[in-house]
Amino acid sequence: MKLTKEYITLIIFIIATTFLSTSQTVVTTGLTEIMADFHVSSTSAQWIYSSFLLVLGVMIPISAFVARRFKIRKIIVSSLIFFLIGSIISYIAPSLYVLILGRVIQAVGAGILLPITQIVILKIIPKEKWQMYMGLFGFIIGIAPALAPTLGGFIIDSTGWREIFLICSIITFVLIIISAIGVKLEFETSDYSLDIASLVLCVLACVGIMFGFSNMAAHGSSLIYVILPIVVGVISLIVFAKRQFNIEAPLLDLRIFKNKYFFFGTMFSAILYFTMCGLNVIMPLFVQSVAYHSATESGIVLLPATIIMIIFNFVGALLAQKFGVRKILILSCLFTIVGYLVMMTYDINSSINYMIITQILRAIGAGLGLMPVVTWTISVVSGNIEDATAINNTVRQLIGAIGSALSVVILALFAGGNPTHNNVSVLAFGETSIVMAILAVLMLVIVILFIHDDVEPEEFN
């Protein structure tokens, strides 16, 4: 690969995005120390992580406007400056609330840069190589957050949690200089106007839905924490969607949903993300509350599967490029279905080793499916990469938040309350696994009916 200005730009974007993606999880191993330093509860301290994810989800739909309106060098430098300011605030934070503010500002930078990097990849790389490069990108930004807690734990044990943000500040400052000098490629931009009403509605929709569903497991059907935010979010989403069809410069061009291939491709990735996020919550609950293993052991159960899934993000993309996306997605569904059905064999005496091995089946399915379907979905509307990327990422983010919450609720309903060390909870976990398997069957139906290798891309002008 010759290092042209296009590839130099791409390399800088991928390095910057990879680094910023580690910030999602690098601080999680420091929550205990932060709780002790600020004398706060775990419920309050978890907002250091949750607020970052919430803002990340809010920023993604804005990326289409940002990509059209601003030069990419200005975008990457501005994103890194936001992240630098957030890191510095987090480093000097005198209280938990200031630390959360720093994390929110960090997330603004990360939330802009992640989808913009995908757009840069799709604009620079020839279409016939999209699967390979998007798979590689998925592997890189997947492995970084997975390994970040381990790295963060080492830093915290050696120097303390604040030094994580000091290191972030130093590296970000270096990246700002490299980006300002090294990013010389520019795409065509326009004086695309920002519809403030659409922006407000979009923020209300994303925050309301994600905040409400995220609180469902802890607060049940609370009016203030669950029902009201979800209602506000859903109403805002409906008004937002209607507005996009009636204004000259929409924040997101929702007309691309009229393309049935884009619609069902997005639905496939959203359902897959629902099951992935749901599994990440209910599996630790089963390991600790039902099978009576430790928190450390619950992490050990999911770690090999997480690494396998990240690896297969890349493997799946390579296979899709060689054999076609349809065959690989069918294979993804079959592995996913079998993976969830095998989970029905778990009981209160299930060993850690057995759960590790069986979780790998499900992880292979998830890895084979995610990046291939995302890349294929965007390719069918390749004339509108900005909106396709923003919409696809936003839908997955929203559905993921819903999946995390509803999976816990479903498990609790089947168990007749909180799952515990008894056979009723084992049966409830098996029934929840059936629900996940049924969703995987629905994914298979979508592939058979609507996902094909020879779909001609459609443009929306």
C-alpha cells in the first residue's frame, strides 16, 4: 500500500479513533477507588461510564451534518480538542460531578470521530474492498475497549485513577499535532444548514429512550426514571422523523429507509446488537446470582468470547468479500441460534469452562454477522454514505440500550423476581435464551428474504 495523502489521512483517523474508543472502558476498573475518593455510592459512580455511552449515542446522528459541513482536518482536530479538554477536567476533578462533566466532554469528541472515521474509510477505499477495511476497523476498535480495563487496572494499581486522564491528555495533545500536520486530504463540503429544531428533537429522542430503558433494570416502572423519559423520547422521535420529510435540509435524510434493503439490513444489525447487549447483562447475572461464581469468574466467562467475536468481525468481513455476504450472514445466524439454544443446558452446577466454551459458539455468530451486514447495508445506498452511516449506528445504539434493559426484565419476569440460586431461575435463564434464539431465527428470515449479493446501490439526491 503506497502511503498517499489518502492513506496517511486514513491511518491517522484510525489511530485517533482507536485511542478514543479505549476511553469508554479504561476507567471502569477504577470505580472502587473513585467511590472511596469522592465518598459516593456505586449507583452514582457508574455514571462515569454510563454518561459517556449516553453522550456517545447522542453525537452519532449529528455526524452526517458534521461530515457535510466541515473539512475533515477541522473535524478530527476539533474532536481531539474536545477530548483533551474533557481529559484535563477529569484529571483535576475535585468532585464526582466535575469528573462526569469531563467524561461527557470526552464523549462529545469520541462520538463525532467514530462515525466520521467510517465515512472516511468508505470514501477513500474502493467499494470492492469495503468489507476488508471495515472488518479491520471493527477488529481494531473492538479489541481496544476490550483490553482497556486491563491496562487501566495496571495504571490504577501503579499510580492511581487520575493518571489515566493525565496519560490521555498527553497522547491526545500529540495526536492533535499529528492530525493538524498530517491530514491533508479534504472532501467536498457545502454550506449545509443545521436545523436546530431537528437537533433538539434528536437529542431528546436519543437521551430519553436510552436513559429510560437503561434505568429499567434498577428502577422498574418508575414514572420519573423510566416511563417519562421513554415517552418523551418516543414522542420526540416521531416528531423528529416527520420533520425530516418536510424540511429542505434534514439533519438525517430518512428517505433512505424507503430502500427495503437498507431498512432490513439495519434491522438485522439492530436485532443482532439487541441480543449482544442483552447477553452482556444477563450472562454475568446468571454466573454470579444463579451459578454462584464470583464477579471475576463472570468476567472470565465472557472475555474469550469477546475476543473471538472481535476477531471474527474481521474474519467475517474477509469471508463476505470472498463468498458473498448472504452466505456469511446465514452462517452467522446458525451459529447464533445454536449458541443461544446451548445456553438452555446451563444449570446451577455449570462449570466456568463449560460456559466459556459454549459462549464461543454465540460469539462466532455475532462476529461473523456484525461488520459484514453493516458494510453491506451502507453499500446499498452508497450515494448517501453520511446519512447511512449515522442512521445505522444510531439505530444500533438505541436498540442496544433497549436490549440491555429488556433482557434483564424478561429474565426477572420468567424468574418471578430477581434471579437467584434455584432451579426456577435456571429455567428462567433458559426461557430468556429461547427468546434470544427466536430473535436469531428472525434474523435468518431477514437474510433469506431481503439480503442479496447483487443489489444495485441507490442514490438519494
